[in-house]
Amino acid sequence: MNFKPESCRNESEVISKLIVGYLLPRLGYFPDSWHQEIKFANKRLDFFRLAAPVITFALDTFTLAAPVITFALNKVKPIDIIIEIKHPKEKLVNHNRKLIHDLLKLNARYGLLTNGKELKIFEKNTNEDIRLIFECPGWEVTTRINEIRTVLGRAGSTPNNKTAVSLTKDIEKEPTSPASNTSAAHSKTSDASPQKVTGNEIKKVSNMKVIAIYHNKGGVGKTTVSVNLAASLAIKGKKVLLIDMDAQANTTFATGLIMFQFEEDDNIKNNYVYHLLESGDSNFIPEIVRRSYNFNTPELYVVPSHINLIEHQDKLNKIAVSRSRLLLKLEQVNDKYDIVIIDTPPSRDLYAEIPLIAADYLIIPSDLKPFANQGLNNVKKFVNRINEYREAIGRDPLIVLGVLPSKISTNSQFLKHTFPRQKSVVPERYKLPLMESIIYERTPLSNCLNRTKEEYNEEVPDKSIFKFCELESTPSAKQAAQDFELLALEVLNKIQ
Ligand SMILES: Nc1ncnc2c1ncn2[C@@H]1O[C@H](COP(=O)(O)OP(=O)(O)O)[C@@H](O)[C@H]1O
Ligand SMILES: [Mg+2]
């Protein structure tokens, strides 16, 4: 069902046809959550305040009675949505100030302003700064529903059209007493099983698991772990997608995708991870993904990165929805891959936020040296911030699989005396789980990531540690491959 702006002749038709009949069900807000409020508003409903994960109340602007506000503020979540509806003949621009005032006064995060012909979404950030983050004409609401959903939607739940239609009818027929029908609507829409969104459709979530490899310190082995864990899982028969979210593009390089020597031959810059984030309704994963080259048997599926990613950060930062685009696009391919591994940059900026929003699980590689260990506090704070956002979009908190000891010296004295102390700090001081696997410092691991033309005086493609072993089966290479096999087993065990 499409929304048609011309069907709205007055304010109440904007409410019934656009907001209640179309938008709210597609954002995942269920009819049973608002029937009482419609009764409460009595005559008309032109002001909602929604607190995720369920609507706590919806009110007429003129009935903002103190007890109800208090109730809502007590329950307030990081995301709050105010919706103000105007007559189709009213110009929205005349109402921006009022909405901004309401956002500040009610301490809400998002404000949606619409007259049916136009729709605008404002966001208040933590500095009380309010920005227009989305706008479109009414006739584009249907095609851009995914973008609206990434900002305002309850993730993972989208009631079907049937419910939306019946609710509209309820309101049109009996605006003050829809209660008799809402329990039936509830039983249809409150199905506890997870749902996913593809375009305007609903599909069951498959078993695809998304794992981010993250630490805000560089050089701790994130890329080495990402590519070799992905390779190990692929060897175990899993269909693995590897996503490079770091502008350094080391994963892209490691998987053999940078085959050009000169800029004019660059075949990545027009089709890499940025393009996934740039648009909500085009550039989907199947259009961006490539096969790794001479890297592993079987080869991996890779979404590459590019140094130009850095340049786009400011632009993407201005579009709040870009934060959830990776999550949405992964949901669209969740029947195509078993496991997604995301290599992340050593930062706490947008490019680190995006993978941690999209992931189900987190692995934190750390060499356990003082700086990396001290950095664990920052990782924890960052994860808490991400979890606030995830809660706001109705997503469960990130599951931390653990801190993975990485680049650990094989020196026996070190392993006897220092390593146990370094390890114990992780759960004791930083209250983070420690993984059982250990990735030791082994030269073949750095060779298989860093080997260049100069060293070998010929074009030598990069390799996973497993492929490397096939060619140079030294004890150290075999041990390194075994480290990664054990890691893959631990991961598979923990994510099932
Ligand atoms: N287990 C390891 N053994 C030997 N060298 C390693 C190991 N892990 C990483 N390295 C090397 O350390 C450097 C940093 O590793 P990398 O995986 O790029 O870290 P990050 O992605 O966290 O910046 C690279 O030169 C890499 O080859
Ligand atoms: Mg890296």
C-alpha cells in the first residue's frame, strides 16, 4: 500500500492516512500502543510523543496535562519522537520554530513535522543543537520509508499492511473507542518472533551472525584477526562476508583486491563501502561485494574500503540515518551469508559506530600491553554509547565475545610470568570477558598481510595464513593456522 498525499484533504486525514494508517505501523509501532491515547485525546490527535520501544502516549497539543508529561518523562528513553501534524494548506516552514521549541522543552530526540504534502524530521543532539536531518515531499514517503525507518523506527518490527488499514478504519469510524478491535490487532502484530525489513516486505530473520572486530587502538591485530578468522570460518564451510570499514583499507589489500599500481586504474574508488552508506535506497551489498583474489580456498566475499572513505565522513555525519544503513543492508542479505566479519578503524568516530551498530557480537583484539589494556576503558565507554543507540532503535545490546589476546610473544619467560598478569587484568580491572583462544606473534602472520612486490621482486598476492601454509608449510605458519582454527571453533561455539 502506497501513501498518496492527495488523499489528505484536512489535518485529520493526514493523521489517519499518513501517520496512523501508514507511517506508524511501518515504523514498528503497534496499534494497541496508541488506542488509549486516541481516547484520551478525545477529539483529535495532532501531537504524539513516542518513547521507544513502545509508544507511551500520544496527545493533543492542548491537553499536555502535567501528570501525563511526568509519566512520560519518567519513562523517557534516549529516543523520543514528537510528531506534529498540520493542515495540508499550511506551510511547514512556519512551524519549524514551534517544533524546535517543543523538542527542547520536552527533551525529545526527534521531531517529525508534516502536512501530508511534505515531511521533515529534526534531531536534537546532546548539545541541544537541532538539525533538519531528513525531508521529502509526501509523494516520496513510500519510496523513502526505509530511510525514515532507520531514524524513527523500532528495528526489527514492521506490522503488515492489513493491520494498518484496519486501524485507519477504526479511527475513521470510531475515533474515541477503538478498543474492541485492538486486541485482535495486537495478536496479529505482537508476534514475538523477530522480523526483518526488505523494502516494504517482512521476512524472518535468518541465522546470519555479524561480528565486529574492534579496539580503538591501532596495531593490535584487528585486520590480521579479521581476515584470518574469516578465512578459517570459510574453510569450515561457512559463507563469509568480510567488510572493510577502515579507510586504511588493509583488509582490502590483504584480500588481494588492490591490483592496480596507478590511480587511473583504481577500480575500487567508485564502488566500495562508502557507497553502501551513502544511500538508503540504492547501492546494496550484492552490487558492492567482490570475491577475494588468490587469498584463500574458498575465497571470501569482501566489501572493500578505500582511502577516500575519510573524505566522506563529514557528509555522512550530517545524515543521521547513515548510521543504520549498514545494519539495514545486511538485513537484506541475511539469507545469503552465514557470518559477516567487520574490520574497523582504530577510532571512536562514525566509522567505528556503524559496524558496532550493525554487529551482533564484538571481539576486541588486544596485545594486552599497557596502552592497549588502558584503552579497554575507552572501548567499554564506546560500547555503552553504542548500546544506548541500539536500545533507541529497538536493538539488543552488543554481545562482547571477549578480549582476544593477540600478537602475544611466544617467549617462554614472558608466557610464564608476565602474560598471566596481563590477562587477569582484563576481567578484574576492566570487567570484560577474555577469550580462550590466543593469537601468538608469528612472523608468517605478518608476512601474509604485508608481503609486497619489493620484498619478492615479483607480484605476490596476499594470502590468508591457511593459503600461506599450503605454499610454505613451516612449523610457525602451521602453528599460526592452528591458532586461527581454534579461534574459529571458539567463535562458532559462542555464537550458536
Ligand atoms: N599475531 C601476529 N603476529 C605477527 N605480526 C602480527 C600479528 N598480528 C598483527 N601483526 C602485525 O602487526 C601489525 C598491525 O597489525 P594489524 O592487524 O594491521 O593491526 P590493526 O588492524 O589493529 O591496526 C601488522 O604489521 C601485522 O602484520
Ligand atoms: Mg587494521
